[in-house]
Amino acid sequence: QSALTQPPSASGTPGQRVTISCSGSISNIGNNFVYWYQQLPGTAPKLLIYRNNQRASGVPDRFSASKSGISASLAISGLRSEDETFFYCATWDDSLSGRVFGGGTKLTVL
Amino acid sequence: EVQVVESGGGLVQPGRSLRLSCTTSGFAFDDYGMSWFRQAPGKGLEWVGFIRSKGYGGTTEYTASVKGRFTISRDDSKSIVYLQMKGLKTEDTGIYYCNRDDGWFDPWGQGTQVTVSS
């Protein structure tokens, strides 16, 4: 069981805005930066967001993220078919002395 | 340009050993910690372990499921980080990735496939 909890799936129609949540605890999200990664099945992950809300180079401003307390969220606006991928949140866990990932969310564009 | 290339994967029987290598370029390797990750078939990303830079003691951390079986080491003269895996189990099967540890991980290599099966 992952230290970070994400919904296994999310969906939206083209042009819509969707959000993906990531829930943790004081020892991980509560005390550390959150990062978001995107992964197409069969390919390597790609960094989307670093330090809670900073977009990585080349990431369109349709992607945004925030953190509050022990939770974080990724928002995708103007949904496109190419957004149909997996998204993972990640952070450091002080109790585990290690990095932790959420279980991943599969985004479907209907 | 930061690059990482993982190698050394393959098919191995349960209980045997395997050493993965991560060859890097494009950054001052000895200034950075390095992490290993894996992804089992059809599963999510899992952090395996981390080695700090020599400046921070070169110490290591591991996820619980590999402690005592996996060892991360580094050769700063070659800009390579290694993952020595012993006592391999079928559940260690997956694609293994390495990355420079900035807190975030970017870019990612293509990984190397490890299959543990009899």
C-alpha cells in the first residue's frame, strides 16, 4: 500500500478541467515538497511539476498544481486526448527516510 | 544536457544476483545524490534506494522490501552509480530506472528490464 493515496482513475471530456488528488501525512506531504510525473504506458516517466507548483521545462500552463496541509492536487485544464496517460505524485517521507510515490491515476479522456 | 543510461538487466533465476549500472553525463556527478526506481509490470513507480554524494557522506537509504539484499554504490571517477541486487525474488521483476536526485527526477532514461524467473 502506497504512503500517498491517489484515485486509481479520473476522466473528463475534451476541453474540460480535471483534478487529481494526492493524500499523505505530516511526515511526507506535510513537511516536504510534492512532485508530479506523467507516464505513457511503455515509456519512461516525465517530470511535470516540481516543488509543489513549479512547471517543469516545456510543460504547458494547462497543467497546474497545489499543496495544502497533507494533500496535494494536480489540475489539467483544456483537456486533450494526449493527456490520456498515468499521473503519479511523489515526495520524501521523513518517517521512512525515503521517497514515496502515489499509486498512480489513469486519466481517461472521454 | 543531463543523460542517464541504465544497463545490466536480464533474466535471472530466483536467489541469484545481478548488478545494474547507470552511466551519466552532462552534470557534475560527484555533487549529486542518485536514486534508483523500479516499475513492476502493470504497476506504479516505486523508489528503490538512494546514495548521497560524497560531500554528504555517501550514505545510502533503501525501501524496506530491498534492505539487506540491494546495495547502491557509486564511482565518481566514472560518473556511474550501481545497484547490486542479491537474493533476487520474483517480485523484483520490473523495469529499473536511475536518476539524479534533485528532489525531483528529470530527465528519465529508458530503464533496464530485470526479470526474475525460474
